[in-house]
Amino acid sequence: MLIDADALLGRHPRRDVGEGTVAEALARMDRFGIAEAVVSHTLSWLHDPDTGNHRLLDLVEGEPRLRPCWVLLPDTCGETGAPDAFVAAAAAAGVVAVRAYPADHGYDLAGRDAAPMLRALEEAALPLLLDAAQAGWSSIESIAGAHPGLPVVVGGLGYRVLRQAAGVLARTANVHVGLANLSSHCGLEWLVDRYGPHRVVFGTGAPARDPAEAVTRLLWSELDDAAVAAIGSGNVRGLLHDEARVA
């Protein structure tokens, strides 16, 4: 079973990757054998998080294979509400994770402004998802150390970045690596050998990235069946405190 922890709904204004509809997402998942996906909305990333978060709920209503992931902001401007209210609303809406775009949204994820929101996520056991380019490894290590109960999943690693990630993985227990764009040669096998399969989470980066990339990287890897199963779905189910609902 594969559960995609890194996917988007909504049209991407700068890439010709479809209209970002639910129908397209489900068809893509069917093509690649993906049972469920944790999805955010492009509006939450590229326009307004509050608008996009609520649009996302409308899209995934009645679609049990699509699990909503909201985008956070610090409470400095009051755009998404106070941290406790944001987290309570997310829990009430069935949101399973929260994503951050600090570079694109203009704040320091490891700074004082974002700390109350991260603390609220930690208390609610909501995983934090982000791409490496959005924060940098020093900030990622800082928030992981300050919030040891907060699972942090870092995707979009790219090529030749294992040396940057290695020290953070060694010094933290709550940082995980996403599979989308993990482009180092045999990088997946190296990570599993050094840190264990529980530190890697399956994600595709769809639709901006072709899911075949992540699927092939995992299913054609040199890992044993137990490691593949853990990365494919077991780890994300553990982070979400949830059993898969679709076989």
C-alpha cells in the first residue's frame, strides 16, 4: 500500500500539470497504485492560506482517499486565527497535517513569531510538512529541538543534499525525510541503512512532480519488503495516528 504524504490540489499557475481537480488526483493515484494522499491546496501556498484551507475542505468532502492538510501562518497578522483556534478548527475539520512555506510567505519558521503555532501543533500531535528549500536545515533542526513532540517531514531534498540532512537526522528523533525528489543516487538505501526505514515517508510532490519518480525509487529499490511497506504507508499512518481507510 502507498499513501502519498506530499500532494496538491488546485491549478498551478506556472506549470502545465493539469487543472488540479479531485478527479485528476484520483485518476493519477489509481494509475500509480496510491491508496490515499495527504493534500494541500495551491491557493493556500500561492495566494491566501485561509481561503485555500477552506477551499480544500470543500474539495475533499466525501472523498475518503484525500486527507486534508492545511497551511499555517504565524499569528502576527491574525490571518488564520490564534494558534489554539487554528488547531482546534483543523481538528474539527479532520485535518491530518499542516504544511509551512516560510520562505514564500515571508517569516522565520524558527523565530519567535512562529513558535506559538508550532507549540500548538506539537500539543495536538499534528505533523508539520515542508520542503527543505523553504526553511534550511539549521532552522529545521532548531524547531525540531525546541518541539521534540512535533513530527517534521522534510520533502524536496533534491540532489547531493544527504550531507546536509545527515547531521540533523543524527541529532534529532522527530525529523523525517520525504521521498519526493530524493534524487541522490542510492540515497534512499543509504538513509535507511544509516537511520532506519522509520525516518523516511513516501510522498510524490504531485502534480508538480511525476509520481512515477517516487514510486519507482521505492518499489525498485534494494530495500527489503518490510522497509518498503514501512516507507510506503506504515510510517505516515503512524505520524497521522490513523489506520488506512482504503485497501
